[in-house]
Amino acid sequence: MRKILFSIFILLIVLVVACKKTYVNGKTNAVNAAHGWWITFKENGVDTFGIGTVFLTTYNTSADDSIWVDDLTNTWQYKVKAKINYNTLAFSTTKAQNEYYNITVDIIDGKILPKAGKSKSGVATDSINFRVVFSDSPPDTFTVAGTARTGFIQDDY
């Protein structure tokens, strides 16, 4: 009887140790790239559509090598996956399918620069910059640039 109980005990120990999760809850590879951003959307340096400063988000996908770039329908209504290098925080995509409506999107020279921007109140924060081309307006290249949301009310637009 002792051998049976000992065997069951060892089996339970093995099962508990084998099922231990090795990841940290809430932390993804995209932790340094996932932000809310206050951005401008310009063509040739001009706010052609009079949009002003609006909100855009970048966040993790289920894949380890890409992020979502989502304008939350604030500019051209685009949400696409972009490949990212987590070491340099550079990202881009070519002919990515838009999730909001049926076009493709190119993101060119995307960069996230840690602590390279200044918020509305002057707080140092991350900055984002990329160029974007939409298949339903192919000759036009738009520049998206902005800073990470700080969470302070005085920095919101």
C-alpha cells in the first residue's frame, strides 16, 4: 500500500511541475511597441484633411513578429499588421489587408523612438513616425508622426 501511495505522490509532483507556466502574465514581446499615440496625419507636411491631432494605437498580435497599427477610424480608417524588429523598434508592411474595409496598406520606415518625443505639457515620451500609402489613393504618401500618450489629462488632445 505504501508503494502505491508513494507512486501516486510522485506522479502528482511530476504533473504539477510539468504544468507550470513559464511566462509572465501581462507581458508580451510588444511591450515596448504597444502604446496609444497622439498623432498627426499629413501629406507633404500639410494637414490636408484638417484632422488635427488624433489617437492611434499599436498593440501585439498573436504572432511574435508583428504588431497591429490601428487608427481607430480617425484618419483613413486602417488597421493592419506590420512586421516589427523588437530590438530596433522598426516596423513596416507591404500590401497588408486593411481590417476596416477592402484595401491594402503599405507602411514604410516605421520607427518607435524611446523618450525621443515631448508631450503637450513637455514630458519626455516615446515618439512614432512612419509613412503610409493606401491602395485606394496610390500616388499619395501620408506621414504619421506623434508621441505616446502619457496618461496625464493635460497631455490629451
